[in-house]
Amino acid sequence: MSNISIAICDDLAEERQNLAKMVRNYCGRYRLNPVLRMFSSGDELLNTFSQPGQFQLIFLDIYMPGCSGTDTARRIRAMDRDVAILFATTSQDHGLESFEIQASDYLVKPFQQAEVDRALDWCLEHIPEPKRCLSVLSEGERRELPLSSIQYIDVYGHRARIHTSREVVVARRCLDDLEEAISSRDFLRCHRCALINMNYVQGMEGNDFRMSDDSLIPISSASLSQIRSQFIDWTYFKAWGQA
């Protein structure tokens, strides 16, 4: 039986329990073992959230005291680009925000078991494979960096600076070597000195990629058209599951 880590965040205990029951019903039919964590506020969830991959699915109410569901989702998305976020709320007014946050689904209360089943069907089909890591030696210490946490890598001299969602790790590795070790469709060599994780791209601005931390990463002018096409193809693949 496979484990699946799920967070349910709602300020109303009855709503949390009802949704948890539906999730358990679904998982029981497919021989999944749900590891459920309940949270009564966005602040409580954020205080617990420590690293990418901690949860595979997060159900979020929108209207909660303190940090709203949409603000909570934005902060989580900045730390973990892969986690499936599903809004479960009483309002239909936040569809555009949920799209911008890249939410997997938007359930309007009161919803039925069939609606939860459909949302979980889609999410489980798109949950990434087990987390792959990049192994590097930094300051004499062996580090295992989840690929999903790496935003981009830039190189100056003989040092690679690996920018993750939480820190910058410096290693004596050439970019060709790192690119080969990563070997992931999500990463794009946009310049001889830069490798980006396209999950963290906000958009293209001229000859640069604007990253989620607002850094500008240069695009090789000689390969601008090719790199733009690769990014567009990747975006299409992420949205529709085909190149």
C-alpha cells in the first residue's frame, strides 16, 4: 500500500473532518495510505511547512483568520513548485487567483464525494516521481539537494552557485557536469554560465528570464529563438501533458 502525504487546512473542525473522511474513502478504494495532517489556519500550516516534498497534496480553505488561503498558497508555491494545491471554499470568486497560483483544482462547498474523487484522480496522475536529488560537495560537506528546490545555477570562475528556495550552495563543479547530473526536462541551459529550473520562471523579459526570486538570468543571444521555443514547448507539456 502506497503512502500519500496530505494536508487539510480549514478553520472549521467539522469541514476538516468531512473532507478527511472523503479523502480516506477515496484512498481506501485504491489501496492508498493517506498520511493526513490537519491545520486550523494558514499560519499554522506555514509554521509547519519546512521543505519541498513535505506534502504531496494540500487542501486549502480560502476564508480563514490570519493568513488567507490564497496568500498561504502563494507562500507555499514559492517554496515547493510541485505540491498539488486544491482550494476547498464557499466562494466562486477566486478562480483567477487559483489559476495564477497553479492550483490543481477548485472545489466549491458543499461538495460531494464524486467531486473530491475527480480532483484526486487528476492530482495523483500528475504527482511527480519520487524526489530526485543533486549530490554536491560544498565546504567539505556532502549535500543532497532536491531537484525541485533548485531554482537556478550560475557559474563564476570554477565555482557553481546553486540557488535553492532556501539557500545558495557553492560547489566546485562545472556547469556541464551539473547539467548532466541533473538530466531533467524541467531544467534548461539558457546560457553558457546559467542553468534554470523552468518551474521557477515568472516570464521572459527581453533577453532574460525573470525568476520567482526576481533575479534576471541571461539568455544566450545566439540561441534566443531556440531557447524561447524550448521554454514554450515545456510550458505546453506541463499544462497538457504532451509536447
